[in-house]
Amino acid sequence: MFIYTAILGAVILEYVAGQSVYSVSISATDLTGVAGQDVPVSCFFSTGIGVDLVSSGSVMAPNFTIVFENGTQTNYILRNVSRQNNNAQLYCLYRTASVSSAIATLSVWYLYPVPQFNLAAMLQKTVYQSLYLAVNVTANPAPTMAWYRDNVLLTKGTVPLNGDTGVASYSIASLVFSNAGNYTVVISNTAGSMTYSVMVMVDAAPVTSVPPTQENNAVVASCAVFLTLLLSIVAAGTIFHL
């Protein structure tokens, strides 16, 4: 009896003497979900006592449970998917035969904040100081950011990522009084959005005395010598006149 296997899309068929015996498929080869939520996936098969959902590869497989099963279909729920499950590979496998579906890849969308400093606090600055505001994020896909001062848009763009981590930042090299205000950043991607604000106060720079230096001391000494000499000349001229 001649047995061969044919692959068609997400379905793998095994034939015996030209007649289909087993067929199995998965509901989609591209599975997507948001972190913290459940993702449904189904296995479809032609005959036998059922199929199992199996993980493949080195990425942590999500927890899953069977929610429905009959003679030709098994429905699963991937429970509470997370960042660790991103790019996990899954396929459906016959329990009684070495026949499996195509491999499905799970893409998990997420957006996690990691504040570099407490953006809910007030920052006290002085004129001519620099200002650097930042929120560290872990995200997939790359999020967008928009910075506002007193609800007026300052700048917007995409947060650059290194892997899946990046920094949404805004900076001013030298502050002036008009830079004071309430700064807000809105960071968004497919998984959702988050908002952080900080009140920035800009005060006048404190007046400080210049500490003496060797150059300053030399100038003072030279002036003193010059004044002494000048007074001597004036005094001598006065005596000669008399």
C-alpha cells in the first residue's frame, strides 16, 4: 500500500492508495492578540479520535485549554497571552497518526511603561538649564509618541526601538521662561495607549559671586601699583609747584 503526503496551504493531507485518509488544518497561520487577552484557535480534521495543539520552537508557548470538541473540530483558547509568547509557533497534530497542520505563528501586541523618572512630579528648573523628559517603553509593534505643552503639540513621531524597548523623549537645550508649563506625552500602538504628564517650572538663575582666581588677583595687584604710582606723581608735582 503506497502512502504519500501532500501539503496545500494550512492543510496537510495524507493519502493511502490515492484516497484521502487524514486531513488536518489550523484556523489561521497568522495569529494575533493583545497582551493580557485570550486568543481563539481551532483545529479541523477529517477523521480519527481528534487532534492536539502542539507548540514548536524555542519561544514560550501560551497556556491553552479546549473549549469545544467534536468529531471534526477542536477549539482552543490561548489564555492571557503575554510578551513571552510573541512569535510562538503552534500546529495541530493527529493523536493517532503523524499528520499535522501547517505551523501558525502567534504575534502578541503589547505596550508596557517603564518610567525613567516620575513624570507625575513637578520639575523645578532655572533659565539656561537643559530639560530632558523621557519614558522608557517595551512595545510591539513600535509605538508612536506625541509631546504637548499646555495641550499644544510640540512634536510627534515613532519611538525608536532596540529589539522591543525604546525611549519616548523630549529635550530642550537651554530653557527660557516661556518653556514653563505642563508637559504631556501620549504613547500609542495597537495594544493601547498611555499618557504621562509633568509640570515644569522655570525660575530666574541665582546670582552668584565670581570666586577669585590668580588672574583676578594679578589684575587687582597691577591696579594697586598703578594707583600708587599715580598718587606719587601727583604728590611730587604738587610739591614742585609750591
